[in-house]
Amino acid sequence: MDIWADIASGRTTLGDSGAIRTVDMHTCGEPTRIVIGGYPFLEGQTLLEKRVFARDHADGFRKRQMLLMHACRLMWEPRGHREMYGAILVKETELTASGEADIGVLFCHNEGYSTMCGHATIALGRFLVDTQSETVFPRRHQLAHEAEKREMRIRLHAPCGVVQVTVPTEEAAGVLRADTTRPVTFISVASWVAATDVVVPIPERARWNRLVAAARTSVRVDVAYGGAFYAIVSAQELGFAEGLARAALENLAELDAATAAIKAQLAGRAELFEHPDTPDLEYLYGVVVVDTVDGAREELGLCFFADQQIDRSPCGSGVSARVALAVARDALALGESRVFHSPLSLAHAESAFCAFAAASERVRGRRGREWAGVRVSVSGRGFYTGAHAFVAEDALSASGFLAAGA
């Protein structure tokens, strides 16, 4: 058999455990490596149990090492890089069994497994309509098609809850596929503001140049939830008077240092990250630096998430959190849309996300607290970049690595 056919079949004898098959996509330049086959079985009755199992407590050291190795193998070098992002399809969850979801997903990045990802959801929406394989997506042909609107709806079970994904469709050779001339839209779980104007003291050793130059020792941030918790801070608050667009080009290392310092100082503030249902989701996922683009009608953001991974896209779950913040501050009305850019989409406007608060919703916490939440609609486009069958033939590449300083 030809070597390409041998590897691509997924049944290769190369390596330790056969090939892991993926379809790769991007949303505004941010990658999504969709795992469609070959990933180890994830134990657990619920999706969150499967996430915990994958993350940190498999039965036995060897099995745990195998799972971590497979995740790192896909995300890290030489198959990926520090900024790679992945989506592992989970065909059966407790919500697919109850009829509340069509398929599950676990999101992974350079640090582990996250709870929600908007850019990956947009890419997944297109892929899950385009695939005709019931091996990859057992409920693919059970999806309802709204002929008049020419769209399909997918109930995606993410760790944060069920995300409603709407995918525009067109017919090609008698097969319904995603219509790439129209964006994919998702409405995630409720988003809300956890705290505003939080003073974050910055230790002397962690202060960045702009903060030192301004003789300041702290910054103010807002904290909001959009499927994950984010700290939101303006570029000007961090000392970048020239604005985020210029700072992202000329001072990315200093932005990295600033956001890392903020995240480190907020990590112990558990009261800011109360989740109404799930303690496992109570942590700060990312820091979003924001700025205006065209008055109040457009907004620029740069998200540092996980282990200081930089989102090339506007960050869909971060956008949900920012819409919730704008509504809470009466800067955005229900149904009023706003365009959200990343530095990359400023030069490629068609890649920007559009979002609005579709509905209001009260969010009740486990400890008696309540928040005024919103359901946010986010739209964007995902595109294919390739398909892979990854093998691990040697010890160097078996678990993946990140080059020092990368």
C-alpha cells in the first residue's frame, strides 16, 4: 500500500496507536483542529466527567499519560504550535442521550481543556453540516432543515452547556451543505457581568513599562462570563494611549506581560468567578484588551487566554462576555448589534464577528446570588485549511513539545 494511503486510512502500523484523523479550519485566522477519529476513549457518564478525565485523573498513570500525550501531540510541535486550538468531537453525552443535544465537544489548547470557544463553534457548525458521515456525526441526518430560511440548527453540547448553532445551507448535487456566503451564528449559554471596576494591584516585579512610566501600581478591570470568565480592560487603562491597534503591532510583548500580570493577580479572587451550576468552571480563562474602532459601533479586542495564548479571532465567548458588559452599562440595547474586530480582521473586515444581545435572562447562583444575564448571538465565518492523519513514529514527537520561548 502507498504510504499516504496507509497513513490516511487511520489503520497504519506506524507509531504507537494508529493515526489521529483531523479536519483543520480557521475562523478569522484562529485555527480549529477538529478531531474526527483515533482519539483515546474518554471515560465518564457526563461531558464534564469526560473533560475531567481527559484533563487530570484517568485510571492509572499510564492511561493518564496517554491522554495528555494525545492532546499535546495534536496541539504542540511538530504537528502544531503554541497557538494551536482543537475541538474533540464527543458523539455521546448525557444530553445527546436525553435528546437535548445533537453532539458534544471538548475544546483544547496549549494549557489543557476549556469550557467554551466561539471561533471553534463557528467552524464546527459549518463542518457538522458539511460532513455526511454518520461515523463522525451519528445524528447528522436527523438535523432539521428549515427550507424557507435555508438553514440547519445544531444543538452543540459544550462543557458550559448547550450552544444553539444556526448554519445557512445551500444544495449542491442534491446534498445540503453550508452556504459560505452567509455567516454561521450561535447563541451560547447565558452571559453576565460578575464585577465591574475591580481594582487589581500589580506587584512591583510584575509592572510593565507603561504602568511604571505612569507611576501607577494598579489597574481597573471588569469581569464577565460568556461561557468562560474573562477580565476585560481597555488599552488606555493599561497605559497604551496610542490605542490597541498600534500597541498590538508595536508592543505585543508588553501587552502579554500586562495581561499575564492581571491574570496572576486575579487567580485567587474566587468570589469573582462564581458559576451558578458547576464549580469546575469557576476560574479566569482569559484577559481581553479592548478599544473602540469606529466610535461605539465597532470594537477592537485582543484576547490572551489559557497559558497566554493569543486569539487571532475576536474571540466568540469573549465577545459574549463583552456584549453582556455593554448591556449592563446601557451602552448596548437588546437587539442592537455591534461589530467586533481582532487586530487581524481590521485588514480583513469580512472576518470580523457581529454580535447582539438576543434576550435577557436572570441567572441564579448556588449561593443565593443573582445576575442580570443575556443570551448573546454571535456570527462569523469558518473556512477549511486541510485534513490530516497524524502518527507518532518516534519518541521525540510522541508527546509533542514547545520550543523554549515559543
